[in-house]
Amino acid sequence: MKTIDDLEVSGKRVLVRADLNVPLDGTRITDDGRIRASVPTLSALLERGAKVIVTAHLGRPKGDPETDKKYSLAPVAARLAELLGKPVAFAADTVGESAKATVAALGDGEIALLENVRFNPAETSKDAVERGKFADELAAFADLFVSDGFGAVHRRHASVYDVAEDLPSAAGYLITKELDVLKRLTENVERPYAVVLGGSKVSDKLAVIDNLLDKADRILIGGGMVFTFLKAQGHEVGKSLLEEDQLETVTGYLERAKDSGVEIVLPVDIVAATAFAADAEHEVVAADAIPADRLGLDIGPESGKLFAAKLAGTKTVFWNGPMGVFEMEAFAGGTRAVAQGLLDSGAFTVVGGGDSAAAVRQLGFVSDDNGHSDEDAFGHISTGGGASLEYLEGKLLPGITVLEG
Ligand code: ADP
Ligand code: MG
């Protein structure tokens, strides 16, 4: 796979697919980790005298920039300019008049960001011809393509996949770094290897367990996923998150784990609340005694201790998905305990998933001050939850294979 170091970029127009999909509260960016992670590639291209055109998505808009303003990348352009220390021209559309004028005005060493690429429905179209046409329009802006949006490489989208077939292409530094890290989780893993899974996208994440049962020594389960496991063991889970149609699959996992000697660690206690609310009444109950009228919003303190103990002595850990609703202080304890356990373990840790990354930052485990927040005690904070999970599932990532092509 070619990297940007293999490209002659001086004076060239370079289209960069970045991942700038950050959480916003109105127009305020609540976690700029992904913008920071895009900086090394962009800075390098600018220093080498390229004209840089950045394309990226934000959320899943249904309408256009006028009707769906909350999906505009405008706040991101402003933050990117601060981080780069130079102006970022912002185009109000993806391939329209504004984009054309903005790109035409770029000088060497200057940068522009195009509006949210998903405002154009062809970006995510299942129809390869439709996608291809849109990719051609994007490609017409540039001489070269650099793929660096790791969080989107598992998507066969126009700006991720099709455009790489139109232009000489290379991987940016974020992609190569993310892949290097993921290789440490799949090739010659240092053992014991533990995986911690949680969060709320339960059915998405159950698939990874299938593959991990052959690879991990220990799987710790928290977050919304727990309740499908507890139910599969015959326990009451009240109004907690539950994937009824996955019960059989989960039962199968538990049996396979037993056969293959993989330890599945489930919480022993649960913080059960009367409602999904920051001020909801709540109490700690045994994991097999959740009251029928309550919902579990975090693993309990005994489980936090248990999980930390199970992480002690491990050499490699992959963590995806918070242990509870960490956004609400009453339900952040489990996530905090696991984060602390990871730090104490000294293991090589990879944290994947947008909310998991936000959790470790928000709970104060990682400082953002040096701009290298992913390189400190936590080993590595991946910018791509879905992408890293699919990689660990053993799936091919279209945005990567097209670069190897
Ligand atoms: P990531 O983005 O790290 O992959 P997810 O998107 O799957 O993680 O899940 C993150 C969300 O899961 C958080 O917003 C958190 O509040 C929620 N969550 C965690 N535990 C529970 C639970 N027990 N019930 C409901 N939601 C939960
Ligand atoms: Mg998420």
C-alpha cells in the first residue's frame, strides 16, 4: 500500500478523505479527537506545497445544507483552522458552484474543506454507477487522492472507495497508524489478551465475539450488551436494553466459550434505575436480581472491581463500548473503573469507538493538551469504532483493499 511519502505532491491538487465526524452540541464540538487525528497528514501535505482539498462526512443528513444545518461541517472548518494554524477555506456545497470556486482559488500550501459529503445522496448509494459518477466529480478537483478517513474505510462510499479508482491514491498517516495498531491485535498478540465490550450498538458488536472466541483469552462484557447475556442465562433483566432475537446466538457463544477455554466475564451487580435519566432513582442490585420495573444503566461497583482484577496481568487489551451510560455521572462508575483498570494493568490497550474514546477523555483519563492524546498511557485511541470492529471480525475493509488494489 502506497503512503503519502511515496507521492510527489508539490504544486499538485490533492483530494484528502478525512474523518471529521465529531460529536456536536449545537455548533460546539464536544470532542475534537478526530479533527486532531487528521492534522498530521494535512500538515505534511501543506508543508510539501500541495493544494489540499478535504472531503469528509458528519452524521447522517437526510436533507440538504439549507434544511439540515446541524450536519454542516462549518464548525469543523473553524476548529481545523485553529489546529493547523492557517485559514481553511470552506465550500458551502460538495461538488457545486461553491466547491468549484473554492478549489479554483487554492494556492500551493493552501487548504479547503468541502461541505458534508453525505449531503450528496450518491455518496452512500448502493448503486455503483451513481456512486461512480459522484466520485468522478470529486476526482475532477484533484490530481491525487489521499485516503485518511479511517473511521469510514469499512464503507463502500464514493469518497472512500470509488474515488480511489479514479486517481493515483495513497494512504495517509492516520490509516497506516491505525492499521499498525490493529495488526498488534491480530498477529502475534502478546498474551493474555483481553477484550472489553460494551456500549449500545449491541447487534453490531455481537458479531465480533464470534471471531474473538478463537483469539482472545478473556472477554469482559458490560454496557447494554450485558442484558442479552443475563437473559440468556435465564435472569430477569427488567426494562434494560435487550436483543431478544440474539438470545440463541448468545447462548451459543457461552457454550463455545466454555468448550474453547475462553473466559467470558459478566458483571455480578448492576446499577438499576427507574428511568433513562440523569436524576433517575437508582440502586445497586445483584446481576441476577434486576427488578422487573427497572433498567440497568451501568455495571455495579463489585463488577468494576472484578473487571479491573481480570484486566490486571493482561498484556493486550481491546476495549470497545462504555460499561454504562457514562454521560450521566450516576452511571459512569463502571466505565471509570474499567478505564482505571486498564491504566493500572500496563497492558498495550486499544480503545475503539467514538463514545468509548469520548468517555476516556470526558472522564479525565487522557489529556488533550499535547495534541497527542492517543499516544499516552492508553496506548492507542482508535478513531474508528466500526472500522476497527470489522477488521477484528476478519472482514475486508473496502476503503483499504481499494488502496492495495
Ligand atoms: P462506541 O461509540 O464506543 O462504539 P456505542 O455507540 O456502541 O459505543 O455505545 C455508546 C453508548 O452506549 C453510550 O452513549 C452509552 O450511554 C450507552 N450505554 C452504555 N451502557 C448502556 C446501558 N446499560 N443501557 C443503555 N445505553 C447504554
Ligand atoms: Mg457510538
